[in-house]
Amino acid sequence: MKRVIKDTMVTGSAGLVVLLVILVVFGIMTGHREHGLVKRQVSRFIDRDNLRRITPSLIDKYGLTINPGLQGCIKDIIGRYRVRFSAICVLDGSNGDILALYGNVGDREDCILALNTYLAASLFKIITSIAAIEYANLNPGSVFTYNGKAHTLYKSQIDHHRNRWTRVTTLANAFALSNNVVFAKIGLTRLGAGPLLLTAMKLGFWQSPLIECRCEASTILVPENNYNIAELASGFNRCTRISPVHAAQIATGPLNQGSMIRPRLLKDLPIESTQVMDTRTAKYLADMMRRTVSRGTVSSAFRRYRSGGVLRRLVIGAKSGTIDGRDPDGRRNWFVGYAKDRRTKKEISLACLVIIDDYYWIEANDLARMIIRYYFSRV
């Protein structure tokens, strides 16, 4: 089946129909029950409007998995740094408990914002990396060339021939520095639409990550031409959308040898997981996410804090993403990652989205660092 998907290229409407049929059939064959394709019974269903303000009394009333101290810490940080828009989810990486679910617009707290989807930007490079390792047999040391700026994406950059300005990089460095050109070329020349869409489906796209509360499903559009494939693979588009809950869920994969944990908001729900990538892929992805923290796009937020304190004993991996958008206007600034304590083996995954404009006090990377430091200083 992997070979069939790998060889499937989108060429017009007929190609789209064939591709979608393959994806649906494969989904049925592999039985993604844990991700909501099969309806399950839930003893209690929470009306999401009741979650706009999560208080200790609400946590007790519904038996929520929320950690009151962590929830309060995030609220304090948002207020202290005058974040005008946020959507945040923190998961226990071992069992899927939602430890914090927070959101705000201006001075108004609205925690259900973390259940909505937003432009995913470069977060989709995680999906492309998994597909590249499993379908194109790439690894973190695989070599690529590119011309021009790494954070732009022009057709001339995808089709370029080598010249004296051509630069060389590896998959690991391209991931850590969020190189749009390299990931666009991977999608277009090494993968095609089939592996990207199949991997996205295995990772939970088009499916709600929660069964006890309505949470928007992350979505992508099926590419209609080669440039669309390049845009999808690099995250350089305005169609791919993801929720903080789902983004945090994806980050549990590299923590658990490729097994992705389903988030749960109620304590009495069973722990569920699905193997979404093989163990080699999970190791490669975890390594590349750690590289993002040590020498990539989020390194400045962590470098000077690693020499002492609680962060010193943690293994931290991440992927960042940035894209301008509307409603509300501003730059979507993402941090998605994980942290694991070498000593206690405690682990979390988290997704932080903030929207910033010309004047801001804090970015998602800094917010994530503060959340990680607070949590691990108290467990």
C-alpha cells in the first residue's frame, strides 16, 4: 500500500478522485477507530460553551483533567505580558490528560479558543518530515540544495538549477530552520500528494481529537497542481488549519516511540493511543525537534536558560511556525513541542499560539518556555 500511495500523483480531477478513494479505502483497512472515524459512546459530553472560563469549581464539577495551578500560571503570564490573543493546550505525554486549556482575546478569557483551528504555517513540516522518512527513505542527514531565501517560496526556487549561489543543507537543518524551499522540493520531487495526505490522515487530520467535547478537526485542501503540493509540504499556504489540541497531540508521537496519545478532558475516560509512525521515524523526528531548540528557530528562547535550573535536566523538542492572517489581524506565532524530565521521566507536550502585531511583549517560544519551567519545577 505504501508503494501504491507513493506512486499516486495528482493530475487533474480524475487523479483527485483516485487519490481520495485510495485514502478512504486505506483508512477503512487500517481502522483508525481511536481517531473518531468510528462513532464511540461517551458517558458524558461537555458543552464547549461551559469551558470558556475554566475554574477550580468547574474542574471539580466535571471531573476535568485540568491542573489548576498550571491553568492559573498560564492565565497570569498572558495578563502580565498583555498578550492580545492566545490559544494554548498542554497534555500529559504519557496518558493524554489535558493539563491546561486556555485562550484569550484582549482582556476576555475564552478557553474554547484552544478547540478551534488556525492557519498551521510551518507546523505541517512535521507531517512532511514523517512522510519523507517513511515513504522516501530520507533521514536527518539527507542532503538538499536550494537557492534564494529559505523562508520564501517562489516557483523559480523549486525549479532552479545549480549555480554558484546554490546552498547545501540537510533535512535536520532544514527542519530546525524551517526552510520552505527544501520542504517544498521534498513534497514535489520525493513524495507527491499521496504520501502527504495519507500521513496527514494517520496523524489525525479531518478527525476531531476529542470525543467528550466538540473540537474542530484540523484540515488541509487536496492539492490541484504541483505548486499546491509544494505549498502544502512546506506549510506556505493559507489553507492548512490545525487546533492547539491536535498540535499538542501530534507532539506525543516522538515522545512515545511513534504512538500518538488521544487527548482526554475527563478523568474517567480510558487512555487510548495509535501507532502513527514507526520507531525509527519517531526517533528521527524527536532528534530534529531537539535540534530546533538547540540551534534552530526557537533556540534564542531557550539558550540562556539551559545552564541552570529545572530546564537543565529536560529534553526539549519543538517546531515553530509563523504566518500572517486575518480575523483577527496579525501574525500567527506557533510553538509546538515536548519536554521530558531525564530524572523523573515526567513528560508533556504543548501547543502555544499567540497573535502578535508590531508591538508585543512575548512570543510563543517564550510562553512555552515559561509553561515548561513552571510545570517541571512542581512535579
